[in-house]
Amino acid sequence: MLSRARENDGDGIRVERRADKWSLGDDGAAGHRRAGGGTSGGAGRCAAGPPFSKYSSDGRAGSPPFAAAGVWPLMTEALVCRVRGQKNASRKQRHWERTLAARKSKRREEKRRRRLNRHSEVEGDAARRQLTKRDAKAAIRERLAEARVSGLKVCVDLSMSHRMSDKETSRLAAQLRRLYGSNRRASKPFRLFLTGLREDSRLLAECVRMNDGFLDYALERTEQSCLDVFPAESVVYLSPDAQEALERVDGDTVYVLGGLVDESVQKALSLSRAEELGVRAARLPIDEHMRKTPNAKNFHSKILAVNQVFDILLAAYHTGSWTLALDKCFPRSKGYAVAPQGHLASGQ
């Protein structure tokens, strides 16, 4: 804006301004009056002449607009600073966009690298687990193969399976699976025999149905009686109704377990089978090492499943202690616990 115009004694027009105004000198050139200073042609920060001076008022090349009138449209310092500020802002915006794009690219690359590392670690862990599992299976097969040559002999007599109902047969098949699982996990497995198991029996069909790979179990199956496989003098038939308590578990004896689930609780079936075979009968030393414990139902039983008797034999053989074996493997639900020293279950 122009302000405070006044005539001069010369031919030109002198336009003065305050500190924030543009002015024209006598010769019509752009000048700038700074605070406390005069006007000089071409002086000042923003007095370099209009950027459009080479154009005419109608946009064609020629004299600058208003040249005939001697008035130059000048840009104020604020406008120049604003233009410069916009340029700086645009430059900063482009720099920020490049920086942001670089950061995003770096983050994507880092995520991809971490994903590849995790994938490699997972594959490595899977390979190690697979290797460990493979080695464990190989070790189990080796132990079972060694047991079939020199392991302590344990026989399950299945000749009484015809006495069982379908439900009892299924329960016995499940017990045989758990018995075999305990033997596989043992550091020193027993040599297992299943005697009296007929090929056309319901029990064999149920074992095959319920237990995957039953026919490939590392044990010996036969339809013969246990006396057809072992000499009678080496056999001890385990029965809860026997009078004699088993004192120790040694490798020279063949231990025969009665393979029977009897929900009707027929008396002395296993003892009768031992007498029928004419072999020695013995019971686990429960009375010698355990005592009755009070419970809400006042229930106490010494009748154990086939796999539970096997677990107690296995633990007694490995530890050499009936107390430790019974404490570890005898079910608490039967109402018995290991007796303190000097107390016997039969005396409670």
C-alpha cells in the first residue's frame, strides 16, 4: 500500500512511507524506507523489483504493469517471507515423507527378518523335538528287546476271560494297555507274557479294538497255559486270598497275575486257579506294610487291578523296598496307607 503522497519541487513523484510501507523515489525506482533511514533506489530486503516485470498488463511480454503510470506493484516483505515459509514447509514435508517411508521400509524389513528367525527357530525346535522323540522311541525299543532276552518274567493268565461280561472284558483290555505302558516307561522293563489268550476270544478282539497297535506290542502271546511255558517250580501265582506274603521280587521267579475283572466279587477265583495249576500262591505284603485309614464310606479293599499289581511289582523290583513301592503305587481310594514303623495294618 502507498501512503502520505506529496508533491515535490522536481518533476518526479515522491511517495514516503512509514516503517512498514513501500515508497517510490524521484526516479520512479523502487525504494524502501527503513526505520530511522531514508529511501534509496533498489535498497532493502524485498526491493529487488517485481518478479513479473517482464510481462505486460495483459500477460504479454513487454513493460511491467502500471509502468506507464510509474507505479510498480511491489511485494511486501510479509508476502516474500510467506512464500519462503511455504517453500521451507514444502521442503520439510518432502523430507518428512522420505523419512517416514524409510522408517516404514525399515520396520517391514525388521518384521520380515524376525519372522524368518522365528520360523527358523520353530523348525529347529521341531527338529530337535522330533529327534528327541525318535531317540526316545529307539531307546524304548532297545530296552524292550533286551527285556525279552534277560528281563524278569511276568505272565498274565487270561484263561479265565470267558467268566467275564462284555463290560468286564473291556475293562481288562484297558488295564492291559496301561500295564504295557508302564512296562515301556520302565528303565528296566519286565519280560511280558500273555498266556491263555485264544485267537477267537472276545478279549483279543476287544484288545485289538481298544488298543492301537496291540498286535505289535513287544510281548509274547500264546493260547497255551502258563505251565506249558514255564516249569511249575518257578511260578508264583499272585492272589489277594493267599496266606503267604511275597517277601521279595527276584529274577529267578515267574510271577503270574490273574487276568480277571470280577465286578461280582467272586471269592478266591485266583487262588482256586493257582490250586488248579498246582503252583505256589502268594499275596502282596499289604498287611505287613500298610494300615487301614478312616474314610467317610468306611471302605477298605485289597483287590487291585492287574496293572496296579504290576506297577507295585515293578516299583518293588527297582527300589528293593515294599514300603516305597506300596506308598507310590497303592491307590489311596482303597482305604490303606503305609503304616508307621511298629504299626501293622492287621493290628488296626
